[in-house]
Amino acid sequence: MGENNENQKSTNNAEVDPAGTEGSGESRTLRMRRRLAGVLGAAVALGTTELMAGIFEPVPSLVGTVGEAVIDLSPSRLVKFGIRTFGTNDKLALGIGIVIISVLAGGALGRATARRWWVAPLGFTAFGAVGLAAAARDPLASTGWALLTIAVASVTGLFTLFKMLSVAESVPEAGATIDIARSAASDAGRRRFVLTAAAASAAAIIAPALGRRLKQRFSVESARSDVVLATTPQGATATATPVAATSGLEAEVTGLSPLVTPNSDFYRIDTAFLTPQVDPSGWTLKIRGEVDNPFELTFDELVEMATHEAPVTLTCVSNEVGGDLIGNAVWTGVPLVDLLDRAGVRPTGTQVLGRSVDGFTAGFPTDLAYDGREAMVAIGMNGEPLPIPHGFPARLVVAGIYGYVSATKWLDAIELTDFDSVDGYWIPRGWSKLGPIKTQSRVDVPRDRATIAAGTVPVAGVAWAQSRGIDRVEVQIDDGPWMEADLGDELSINTWRQWLLSWDATPGRHEIRVRATDSTGMVQPMEHQPPRPDGATGYHQITVQVEEA
Ligand SMILES: Nc1nc2c(c(=O)[nH]1)N[C@H]1C(S)=C(S)[C@@H](COP(=O)(O)O)O[C@H]1N2
Ligand SMILES: [Mo]
């Protein structure tokens, strides 16, 4: 059917383009075929890298490695924008972006290569160089394996591109005159092109799907589920009621954040494009740097030592007022001071710097580890081995300071350094060197912009000032007086506290705002500040519509 149309276009275009060189309908089709050859060449190459990653354990997903480099090199504003816009899907969005850009670039290569054969090899080399550079700066990617993968992918990609180009060029032009033999040859040629394109498309879809599937073999999930914590209920140090099972006011108020956040609902923030898979059998935790006796612990040694249990609420410095980048868990681990004392910190070791296997770092003053606050190397979260996205096999948890200066996941080493001369990952990206958590509160119930029935309704939420504790929470409706809310049990001064107030809601539109006071008497500041550089301030305020009951 396309033939008549094509011929139609050909005449039209010839009129528009007096020179008649670029405008013929046939060459437009040819141009599209060349572009498709490039698109599929690039897609097959990318698919090959994913397949290689699935077959060989040390081969990184190159899209992932490039994604990680993009995150690393982006201005932190952009990274935070990505997190805000796409939430935990930020990495997926980035991955899709990388694939789309590569494939579009492939299309341009296809067209240019039809004229100058060396353009495609050059283009693939350039793309390979980007992948290789990304792998070289990624501590979890082997550069040698990345090079091999790029070489193999370039071969499959270029083969696809040239094969499709040659099929495309060999389709005879049907021409304007009615020539039965020529038209039949043209049909056959077109069919051959469509079949080749279909085969390449299938390869481009199946290879990465298979690769992803195979890559799951390398997940350390089974190693994780084999771990038995010393503090699990049947274990030696089990308490009568495990804290993780404690329930708070959420039993009375639906929609209120549970006192202890289930692992599956716990927020996740990190720069890792691909969740690091750390096999505990070959892993050790190093304590080193400005210490007298550097040492290493195997995972088994750590598990044996990990009898300490404490609830701590983690908070991300990027959390906006009213945001959900906060969660409370009961952590199992080894007190940090035990490890530091064994190593013997020198006076020059003024910073505790957590180093992740993925290159991330976070540091805080050594003094904080000794000021009595909760600080530990955690291997358990809510009675389970640390979930892989939350840092398996081990992470740091320090109460009272934001995650970006403390909570290093997939921990490789605890390094004692000079505080002033070594900076953690986020510091040169415009965030404060010190990150004490600010006293904050949030309304969970009712939901913002909810429509509710008049009468007595619960207003409830959480308030936090880790390492200080919450003393008072007050609620204000419209311009009314501040009313004191009832507080839920305090699990510890390191956790958030639930609060609840019964409100006699009258019909109309109302504003509800909340403020907390911590145990030092400090009232949460009203002044609105953005998260950058050291945490948001301001009152969380919601609006509700109350209707006649
Ligand atoms: N390795 C590594 N650890 C990390 C991060 C990271 O990007 N990489 N992000 C930190 C930040 S900013 C926060 S808020 C916490 C979040 O921990 P979670 O994902 O378990 O909630 O992890 C911290 N530990
Ligand atoms: Mo964070």
C-alpha cells in the first residue's frame, strides 16, 4: 500500500525541492531505513552490554555505571531535583534517559554512516569511551571487564548497523514507471529489510531482558536471609517484647505513621544507581586511619558482637517540611565506641569517616561518638538482617545527625581522619559539614486537602528532635490559640514521637499547623528555610475542608 503514497510524496517533494536531490520519496524512505539501522545498532549494542552483565558477574551494567557517573558529576541541585521529581524512581528515569539518548544518537550515526562508512565505528568508539570512563571512576565496576563488554557490544552493534544498511541500500527503487519486474524486486527487498529490522529489534529486546534476569543470580539476598542475628527473639539476648513489635498511637488513629516503620516502607536515599551487592563471605569491616591499632572484622565476627539494640529515627537532610524522608527502626549492631576504643583513636583522628564500597563517604566529629549519643555499626533492622537497599551487610547509624553526614550504607571502612582536611561526599556539593537534625514536626492526619465531616476529629502526626527528645507538641487551627497535643510513648530520645489532638471541627475551610518543642526548651523555628544547606525549617501546615455532618 505504501507504494502509491511514496510515489505521491515523491512528486510533491520534487516540486518543493527544485534541485530534486534530497526530496524524492524513495530517498526519504531510505533515510528512514538508515536511521532505523543506526537506532537498532545502538539498541543491540546496549542490549549486549546488559546480557554480558547477566552472564559474567564482574561485568557492570554499563547503563547503570554511566548513570552513576551522571549522578556523581551533576550539580547537587540537579540530583536533588531528580529525587524530588521522580522520588525513588529517579534512577529509573535516568536509565531510560540514557537509553533514549544513545538510541537517538545511533539514528544519526546510521544516516551519516551511509555516506561515510567510518562514522559508525568512530561513534561507537566515542560511546564506548564514555562507558569506559564511567567504569573507571566506579569503584564497583571492573574496568577490564567493562572494556571487554564494550568491545563485544561494539561488534554486535556495528554488525547490526552495517547489515541493516546494506539490506536497506539493496532495496531497488520502485521508480515512477510501471515496471513489473522492478516492482517485484522492490517488494522482496522491502520484505528483507523488514525481516532484518524485526530480528534486530527482537535481539535488542530479548538480550537486555535476559541479562537482567540472569543478573539476579548475583543478588546477595540468599546470603542475607541466611544471617541469624544474635538478638532475634529466639536468640540469647532476646527481650521479652521486642521493641520492633511495639505499637503506638497508630492503633487508635488510622493514617498516623506507625511508631516503628516497617522495612518495606522505610524511605531510601542514596547515590547508587545499582544497589551494591556485597557478599558478606568475602567482606570485612576495616577500622583504620588515625588509630594506634587498625583492625578488620569479618562479617561472622561482627554478627557475634552485635548484641546491642536501639531504636533510632533516621532523617534525610533533603526532607522538606512535611516530607516523608524519615523513618524509625530498631537497629541491631555494635556500639561505635567499642570499635573506636579497640582501635585506639589518636588525637589527630578528629573525624569518623564512613566509607562505602561504592565510594560514598560521610563524616562527623569523633567527639559525637563519645558524647553519649546512640551510635553503632548496624547489621540488623527491625529484627531482620539489614535489607540490601538499606546497606547490607553493615551500615552506620548515628542518632541526631542527618543521614548524609553519618549513615553510610554498604560500609567498607571506618576511617579516622582530620576533620578539616577530609570532606564526605555531600560537603563539596554545597551541604553543611555539620548536620545536626533540626527539631521538626509533621501532620499525618487528616491528609492535606482532605474533605472531612464536622464533629470531633483526630489531628495526629509525628515530631522529632533525635538525641534531645520531644517535650511538647502544639497545634494551631487557623489563627486560634496554640493547643497542646497528647504525646505518645517515648521509645527513646532518639526516635520520633507520635502526637494526637482531638479537634472539634466546624464547617468551612481550615488551616492546621504544628510546632514542636524539644527537651532543651527550643521551639521549632517558624521561619521557612529550604533543605539546603543544613535542613529545612518552618511549620508544617495543611488545609482541610470540613463539611456539615
Ligand atoms: N553508601 C551510601 N550510604 C548512604 C547514602 C548514599 O548515597 N550512599 N546516603 C545517605 C543519606 S543522604 C541518607 S538520608 C541515608 C538514608 O538511609 P536509608 O536509605 O536506609 O533510609 O543513607 C545515607 N547513607
Ligand atoms: Mo539524606
